[in-house]
Amino acid sequence: MVALLGVVIVGAAVVVVLFLARDEPAPKSVPEAVEEFEATTSEPDATVSGPESARPPAGVYVLDGEGREEISFPPASQDDGATMPASITHQAEGCWSFKIDYNEAHWQDWSLCPRGDGLVEMGGRTWQQWDLGVSEVSNLSTFECDPPAPFAPAAAAAGDEIDRSCIGTNDQVSGTTRSAGTVTVVGFDQIDVEEELHEVVHLRFDHELTGAQTGQERTDLWLRRSDWLPLQGARDIRIDSDSPVGTITYTERGSWQLSSTTPAN
């Protein structure tokens, strides 16, 4: 029994050493994001006429920002890159996607479509990978909005608040999660990018998660009013998930701003 106990202790020590020596994810490089964008982007779809044609130019943009994600068990954290690539891909019927690579192990995208002179969200995905020393764990979260959720309300006025709801699943969590809340038009402003002022609408998304996961999300976005190009963003997220060792809490905070309105590719 003494010898066996020694083996267990040594094994636990090795696990601790490996966990402490785990790699932090590096920032996602802009050239790598450009290569991925060009490899996965098909020919642009036919132009949509009228107010529904307003959408930002396709390409890979560069964001300046900061952020940090943490999990409570095993206790781990990872930082966003100071520079983050953001890809805009045109889709059929005037729709488009917006994807941010926070670092090499964490990205998020939104699928957006025109409705009148506003936008609705069809859904979105978040992928993340954690290096736990002895192994790597990845998770893809996929949310669908049916009916499409209001995103940038048409003819919005400051103070307008509209209900929205989406349903999602996760690779690592069984069951479904409902994300329900509101989008609020905080107001209208100007943002300076490379010494040029752009008219923006400030939107705030407040969501509560129920079901397989519980928690709260707040996301602020500043969209250019002429074509909905995201110029600035901030997020504050807390999510609890049940596990065999109890509740695991995930937190995420960060902010970013577009460094140039011209794509890097």
C-alpha cells in the first residue's frame, strides 16, 4: 500500500507540473486570418438593391483591444491578443457574418441579415480551446435565432428597447440553453478612426441564460450607421455550468476598437 500511495502522489505531482506549464494561446496573426478568409470565401453573391444593400465591405479588419477569460475549475485563464483580426464575409440575400479571433484559441461570429433598413441576427457561434496541461479541451457553442432576433432596429430612437431570444447548444454541455433579453439603442455618437469621424449607433445587448447553462451577458457595440460596420465593442459575461465536481463558472471581459476602416487584404 505504501508503494502504491507513492505512485499516486508522484502521478498527481506530474499532473500539477504539467498544468502549471501549460501554454497560453498566442494572438491570432492577421496574415493567418487573411489566408483562412481567402481559402473559405466564395464568389460574392449578387448585389441587393435598395436599403437592404447596406452592409460593410468584405475582408479582414484589424482590431486593437484587450480581454481575459477565466474558468473556476480547474482554475485557468487566458488573455486576448492586443491585436485581433476580424473578418466580414458576404452571404446570400444581403446577409453577412462578422467574426472576431480574440486569440488562437477563441473566436466568435455573428450571422446578420438586412430587414428593411435595420438588421436581424440569425444566430452565432463561439469556439474556445483550453490547455489544461495533461490535455486540451475545446468547445463549440452554436446559437440559432428563430424567429430572427432584432439586432440593429430600423428607425431606432435613443432609448428604444426591443426583446430578443435565441436557443443554443454546446459540445461539452448536454441540453439546450436559452439566451433571452433585450437590445437597447443607447444613443448616437461619433467615433474617430484614423482621424476620420464616423457616425455610429450605440447598441447594448443584455441577456440572461437559462436551461443547460445559466448566467448573464452584456455586450455593447458601436456600428457605423452608413453600412453597419462594427467600429467598437465591449463585453462582460458570466456563465455557470453544472459538472460532476460542482458548478463551474466561466467569466469573460474585454473591449476592442477598429484600427482602420480599410480591410487588411
